[in-house]
Amino acid sequence: MELNMDVARNLHSGELVEAEELWNMDVVDKDAYVCRGCATRVFPASYNPAVNKRRPYFTLGKGNHHAQGCDVDGENTIVSRARQERVGGSDGFPMPFPSKLSLSDAHPAGPAGHASAAFGSATLAAVHAAARGAARRQYHGHTVKTIRPLCRTYINFPNDRAYLPLEIPGVWGSTYAQLFWLIPNKKPAFFKNPRHLFHAPIRWKVEPVVSDTHCELTLSAGQWDSATRGYLSLCRLRVDWSGWSDTRRRTLLHEIEAARAESVEQARRDSQIKGWLFFIGTQDRTDPGLFHVDDARFICCLAARMTWPERQLAPA
């Protein structure tokens, strides 16, 4: 069965492009993308928010296949195994993974040992050769422009979080386990360090509060009362989007709706699926239950079953 892809490579620039970025494009060039592991053409799908309720993705198209030596389809098997055990080792990781968030406007780098620039300048034969060479090696991380690939890696590789390196400028930590902080179900308190890559389930029962200056989202995290089995108070995330374009604002709201639809659909098969909000934010200085984010690159919403096999403790 064909595996839809959430990342592809721009054929002209060599840049890795997240499928969700298609929401922000005025015009989507259907012929501009290739598989990130080989030079096989892939096609954007489900990217028109006015028509498509589903999250965008890239597809090979009917009857097409990845080039020999490309193991993008095989990554699904690795992810399934990663739910049960650690898949990385001292010699590297068996598939590409993001290890650094870039805050510059420059194109992010490709995986170590992979000539990403070749996609913009070399012949297709040379590109195929580079992809086959990369497939035989272990990966040691690459740079990305938004937190979404980081969050997918955190979700998919729970047993590797303590070992996978990760660098986010301005945020403490050097591994996935250190950098991702779960907002706990207890009375909000001030963290020693107010800035982290936070995550918590989103509260679907409460609609986003939207204004010209911000969008406020309610989280299923806060002071939990075990006696009544309900929340006494809920944490909130305030997204300052006063400097965002209208397109960026619509993209955020559309991603939240897409995650809501995904979580409802997937929960029919797995009741542990929730909609998770991830954000690099700062805890409010006066209200410990309020968090702030102002950069569109620093927030995303994904449906997932979350596990913490390393018994990760809630932040203090």
C-alpha cells in the first residue's frame, strides 16, 4: 500500500517542504516536488482549505514507485517497530530525522551525507546515485524550519527520545526528552525556566477565541480533581498573531480543524488518540496557567496516541 508523505523536496531549490506549507501558498506548483529520498516525482494533494477537510500530503500517484534504493515506504515499518523498542544506536538512526530547528530564512540542510543541493543542479541520474548512497548509511540528523517534523519524531519514536539529539535556539536541552515538556494535570505553578517546547491535549469542547490581535486556545491540562473527575481550572495558550498574514492565521485554524477531524476518525480505532497542541512558548509571568506563542513556526496541532515508555516526569 502506498504511504502518503508529509514532506517532499522542491525539485528546483532542493528545499524540504512540509505538506502543511501548501496551505500558505497562493499557487501550488503540482510539478515542483520529488520524493525526499529519491528523484521520483510526487504530487501535492488535499491542499485547498476551501475544499479539502483533510491535512495536505504528497503522493506518488497511481502506478508510480520509488526509485531503487529509496526506503521511504519502508520507514512505516521502522515507525511501527519504534513504538515497541529503541531503533537508533551509537552509529546513527535508521531513517532521516530532524535534529535542529533553524530560525533563519535560509534553506534547511539535508540529512548528513546527503547532497540536497544536487536536486537543484545535477542530472536525475546523479540524484538517484546520491539517494542510493544515503540509503546505505545511518542518519545523524538534519535541520528543519518549523516544529512540526520535531513533533512527529517525538510521537513516533518514544523509546529514542532520551537519545536523539535536538537543538532549538533559546530553549534548554540537547535531546528530545529534555526539550519537550508536558503540561501536567495539576494546579499550575511557575516553572523555573518559563520557555520550553510545551505540549498538551487540546480541549475540543472549547472553541478558539479569535480576535484581531490573538487567538486563545484551551488545553486539556490544569488542576484536575480526582473526586469529581473533572478540571477545576484549565490552562490556555494565547497565540499573538497581530503580525501574521491572514493566510497564516487561517492556516492555524485550519490545522486545528484538520487535527480535530483526524482525532475523531482515528479514535474509532484507538480510544487513546487525542489532538495534541505543540508550541515553543513562554509561561505568563503573572498567570501560571497561561502560555504565549507569537511565531507561526512554533505551533502545530496533531492527532496522536502519546506514550512515555521512559517514564518521563512532568516538568517542575
